[in-house]
Amino acid sequence: MREGNDPVGGTSAEILALTVDPNYSGKNLPAWFLFNTYLQKHLGLRMRFSPFEDFYACRKAILGGQYDLVYANPFDWVQYRDKAGFEPLVKPREHYDEVYLCVREDSDIRSLADLPERLRIASASPETLVHMVGLFLLDRAEVDRARLDFHFTGSYRSVLQALLQGQAQLGFVFNEVFDAASSVVRKGLRVIARSDDAFAFHAFCAGPRLLPRREELVHVLCAMTEEEGGRRLLADLGFSGFAPVAESEVECLTVLAEEYISGHEAIDIRATSSVAVDDTAFVVAREDPPDT
Amino acid sequence: MAAKFMSTEWIRQVGKQWDNHPEIQKDLKHFNATWEYYIEDRPDIPHVMLFCKAGKVIYAGPSDGRRRDFIMWTTLDNWKKILSGELSGKAALMTRKLKFKGSMMTAMKYMTPFNIHLNILGEIPVDFDI
């Protein structure tokens, strides 16, 4: 442990706090406790790790200033940056948030063309990129949103449970959760569509008390691949390594999240074009209704 | 003879390429938008634009004053990189090398076909001596 005053904004007795996206309250939780130990050792600070079971409690605690380091999903880190002074510093290397549209293995739904007229969907939270991309996948398949009913489960992992227990016909499943699920769970589900955007990512975000040490933190995380203990831990966590977040990436995802959260999906073409457009031509701006 | 980059002739060829690309047509058959391209460091070169309705380009030519849903611009050097394939369309957008004004959500939703569009621009013979 560090002795005396340290640059974390207090004394060596001060204990910082780490948490992660509720997605990780599952099977790789022990690795996150070890990760916390790794950071304490390499940064010379005291930090406790506590996970959350659902998004709402997690967001409330972080926005309430109870955490200093957070591994957060894209739309949450935009919010933490905007409202609580966090900065996204490091992201998993070559590892993006994608979405699988899953049904139960014994479902009659084998493709998007088989979706019933009314569709009950399990999704972790409407305020996640996973939910937004799930909607995009259905939009691209010309599934009218008016056909959809949602069951919000509060965490990514509980989407799998909701599907397996028959509480929903389709799930918006975070790729990382599906890929990390047990073979029994994966065999119980069928992926009928998936995104391949390679655009958004989770990130480690440092809060105001930890930001003075941002360079050290970035270095420690990005150098994990350079030593055996770090590599082992990365493998346990399911990552190949970490890389710094570029400012341009933060800008892109911030704009995207702000548009989504504010409900600005698209522009009414009538307001943006000099060409006369029939009022009935658009359901969601920019898209003609599919042929019926 | 290759069309001059960002000329009316060039953007019309871009429009034809858009209309004839099966993946773009498949993914964007309900897409309606106007968008403009220009060269950031060549203010002397007029802006060009495309207007797509139900996936088909119905106007390709000089920017004519109508409002645009999207505007994309960068330096001539970066345009060359995009057209040569050195820089993918998505990477250019993500790194802000290709500047973008418009709905990011719509761009994200149609990222795959739009990336194809940007990535095949270089297949059109072009003269950068402008």
C-alpha cells in the first residue's frame, strides 16, 4: 500500500471503489475480484470491488458518487462522463459490443421471417446500446415496432433466463454474455440474427478521485499483456488485452447515445427535402413502410 | 477518360454505382435521404449531393440548395485514402477523419451498406488533378 498522502485525492487510508457493468455478476465474477487485487497492487492503492445485479441500482450508485472506477457499457459511460465527471480511458482490444437475436432452441422461429404478428422480447434495459442495436436488427428486417412488447429484465444475463423460461419469444442478447454462457445455456438457444457493426465498446472509466492518475491507470491496464499474471487474468476475464480509448471514439458514441436517449431517431424528410413527399410514405422518418 | 473527383460527372457515376450494387439495394430499399460531399481544403470545388428515395438515387449532381440530411467532408488527402481503400469508410467516420453532420443513429443503423458505398467509391475511375 502507498504510504502517506497520495495523488488520489486523500490519504492512504482512503479506499476507492470499483464496479462493473451488471453483465458481470455471473460466472466470471471471481476473475473481477482478482482483477481488483491486481490493480491495487500495480497502482499502489486500496480499492474494493462490488458487483451489481441490475442496471438501475448500478447507475444510481455510480451517479451518486460511490465509485471511482467502472467498467461500463457504452451508453452508461456516456452518461457517467456527462453527469458524474468520469472519463472513458481504456477499452477491450478488438472487442466490440454486438447483439444476437436469440430464441429458444425448440421455438418455431427459425429466422426473422418466422416472427409472429405480436412479439414479446426480453431485453436488459431500454437504455442500452444492446437494446438499440436489437431494434435496428428488427428494423432492417422490416419488423414494425408496433408489433413488439418488451420484458425488461434488468441485466444481460437475465435475458437468457427469461428466454429459457419462456417469458419471451425473442431476446436481445449481448454477444459477450452469450459467448460466455455455459454450453447447456447456449444449446438451449438459437441465434437467428446478429449485428456485425464493430462500432461500440465497453470501457473502463475513471471518476474524479482517480482521474489524476489516469496515465498510470491506462499504462497498467494496457500493459497487462506484458506479464504472465496479467495475461492469465485477461484470459479469465475473456479479453485479449486493453487499448486506450480515442477522443474521436468518445465523440461518436456520445453523439449516438445522446440521440438515442433523447429519442431523436431520424429526421422527418419533409423538413429536409425540397421534394414533395406524401405523408403516408414514412413510418419512422427515412423509412418507407414495408409492402403489405 | 476518368471523371474529375467531386465533379457532376463523378457523382453521377457514384449514383449509378449505388443503384447497381446488390447489397446496397437489398439493405437500403426503404432508405430515403439527401446527402452532400465536399472537400474541406478545396473551397473552390463545388459541393455535390445525392438524393436517394426508396433505395434508388433520384438525383446526383451539384448541391442545389435543398436541405441535406447528412453532410460528409474531409481533406483531399483523406478522400484519396478512402477511395484507395487505405482508410475504410467506417474507420474514417469513427476517427472523425471523415467529418459527419446528421443523425448518428441513422448512420449507425445503415453502417454496413453505407460502409460498402464508401469502400467501393474507389472502383470508379477518377482524376484527382482538380
